Amino acid sequence: MSDNVSGARPPLLPGQPQASFAENVSAAVQEHVRHAESAALRGRADLGFEALHWSLVSLPPLADDDRIALAEMVSMLTRWGAPGHAPWTLLDDLAAACHTPRARGAVLLAQARAARGKAITEYGTQALFEFTAAGDIGGQALALSRMSFPSDAGLSPSYRRQLARRGLTLAQQSGEPWITALVAGMLAAVETYQGRKRAPKRWQQAASLLPADLDAVTGEIAALNYLNWALTAAYVGDYPTALEAVARGRVVGRGPWVNKFAAIEALVRHRTGQLDAARERAAVAMAGAAPGIRELGAAVAAAVTFETARRLQHDDLEAVVTVAYATSPPCGASAAATLAYTRHARREPRPARGLPRILRKARQAEHHFGWEDALLALTEIAPDAARDEAAAMSRLWSPYPRAVAIRSIVEGHLAGKRGWASLIEGADALAEIGEPITAGRAYHAAAKVASSPAERARARDRAAELLTTAGADRSLAALARNRSLHRGLLHVPENQRHHVNAGLTPP
């Protein structure tokens, strides 16, 4: 089986590789798998499965290793868009036909990797039983790791962490570096979504577990861990570390990883006010074939367009949000915020209508990570609707620096004229970590509720400085149109003049 075939759905971004349990795959099956993979990489997972399914008719009776290889390929195709029940029926047939518990465990694990919700636990438990019967410690570690996946499948966060930690212990006992690195990454994901302070350090450790002489499989796993370390660092607010992880990951990641790392770098460049660089990296991400990565790039491109373009179009942005959230909940929440800002600037009715659903999903999954942008956008656009959501999310704030800063801003918005200090505190923190656009908007909000001319001037001038430096023309235009703050001394940027899509503040 091809070493670059993806495996388990990862915690933060797609592309989690999996060394195959199949050790002796026939040449015929390898050829069919390559054709199916090629179709999936072109964005036609449905055709890949159709070709794979019909090709089975021509194959001679299969050995267990062939069944495992086919199951792993079908699992990938379901995650990449193969529709309907046929892939699942085929996976069930392959599991039933296996002769050994180890082979059944491998097929069941492939099903667990493609599953969602409670089915993850069900298939994972069956795989664990088979691997235990076979005495396969590495398989047990992978099954436990998959069962710990941060989803809304009904398991408590503490139990998920217990499963992940037990999986890591078994992985270390297996002596397989790739299993240890893969399972360590899942534990890092579990702790990330639980908002544990040591989670970013976990990602760094997971990325450094593999030896220097990487092969095709271990190189893929190393690239994935670097990718998710970078994404975690970005949402924690540690942008230098995020870029460091991207740079390191590019050394070991090849092919589609170029586009994946570009998506994360685009996010970081946008956050840090480097809009031209963000647009360029987003274009690289959108040029790739990996499902979901195109949408992450498109979401960042839309965020750049929001600040720099005269006219705003979002005909396909809702679909982008859906795919981006399925790919990475934090990135999906940020994309949903961009969509809400765009709708608001276009003066659409109920512009924030998708944000409560994003927050509800985070509550159901008990995520302490990655939903902050959705709540901030809801608070800025529809503060009355945000009050109940903010109260419901209050127990899920993480201790990460960016989340702490955004929480302060949210609370400042909701406090009205009493929110000056909280808004300034959050804006100062975001400016300190290098996020000028979000900080500039917060300073603008603080200027509007300032109780003295000196406070108003401080917040206004800081907002203008940050937004101008970042080239955030739409947010700067909103500040310039609020003449009560500056008596006409600020000018609307040229590309925002004489147009209805004026920003968050009505002209």
C-alpha cells in the first residue's frame, strides 16, 4: 500500500498518516489502490471508490494483507468524500472475511478512523478487542488513541485523556517510533481541546519523537505533528513558534504538505497583519488537491479580502465554512466569523446567524479551544444575542494567552460603557502578542465607551496606528467614519470610499 495514503482523521487538520498493517500486499491490489488514491487526490473520491469497488470483481481471492490495504484505502476515500453506505458495507465485508484477529483489528481500526460520533468508540472498542486477542500492543495503542479523539461521542474529557495516556504507554512499549509519535500527537490534541496549559509543549514533544533518518511513513507523521503544533501555537497566540513549526515541518513534508503548511502560514500572516503575505500563502493552499485545505486557504483569503477590497462577495463562503469546520473546528470557527463580518458589512439581515451553531458544537464536544473568534464576532455584531452565548461558553475558556485576551474584549463589549478597562486590557494583550487587526478593533470599541477625552484619544490613536500599519482598510474606514472620535482628522482609505460595504460601523 502506498505510504502516503492517509490514515486516522487527525485532531486539528487532515492528513494524519498511518503505516499500513498490511505487510505483503499483492501487486494487483497495490495497483488498484494507487488508482483510487490518484482519483481522490484529484478531488473525486467517489470515482476512486467506484473504480476500487468494481475492480474487486476481477481480483482473485484475497489474503488478509490485501483486505487490510483495501480497507485502509476505502477508509481514506470515505473521509475524502466517497458518498453513501457502499463504502461502509465494503468495510464490513472486509472485516468479516479476515482470518486473524490482527487483520480484523486493522480493518476495524480503518473503520474507526473514518467514523464520526459514537461510531468512533464502537469501532475502536472492537478493534481494541481484536488487537488484544492478537497480542498486538501497537494496534492496541492506536485503537485507544482513536477512541480518545476529541468529539461529541459521549465520553467525558477526563476519560478521553485517560485513554490517550494509556495509548501512549502502550505505544512506547511497542518500540515503534511511528506509533509513539502518532499516539503522542493524539494525546496533544486531547489536551489542546481540553485547554490544558501543557498542550502546546506536548505538540513540540510529539514532533521531536521521530529519528532524524525519516522514511516515507515517519516523515508523514512528523509533518503532521509539526502542522498541528503550528496550528495550536497560532490559536494559543504564540505566532513566532507557529512559524517555527511551519518552517521545520516543510523540511520533512513533501507533496500536499506544501499546501497544508501554506494554509497555516496564511492564517498566521493574516493574524499578524501581513495581509499581502497572507494572500500569497492562501493562494498556495488553495492550489492544492487536499480536501479541506483548499477551504482553509479560501477562508483566509476571504478574511484578507474583507479588509482590503472595495466590494465583498461571499457566494461560496458558507460552503467554505462547512468544509473548513469539518477539517479543523478552530479554522471553521474563524471562517464563520469572517462570513458573519462579511454579511454585516453587506448589510444583510441576521448576519451572525451561523455563529451560535458553531458555539453549540463546541459546547457539545466540550472544546476549550478554538471557538473564540466565533464568540467575538457574535459579540461585535449582535451583542444582545451574544449575552446568552457568552454565559453558556464561560466554563470553556482556555488559559491560553489569545483566549484570555479575547475573553477580556468580549466581556468589555458586553459591559457597555463600563467596559473600557476590559477592552483596553484585551487590546493591549493582543497588540503585545502581535495581532494588530483584532487589537485595533478592540481599541476602537474602547474609544467609543471612553469616559474622558484622554482615554478616548489614547484608544483612538492606538487603533488608527495598528490598523494603518496592518493595511486593514475596512476596519480603519469604520474608525474614520466615526467622526465623533476624531472630528474628521482621520480619512477613509481610498479603496473604501463611496461604497455601501463600509465595515462594522454604519457610515
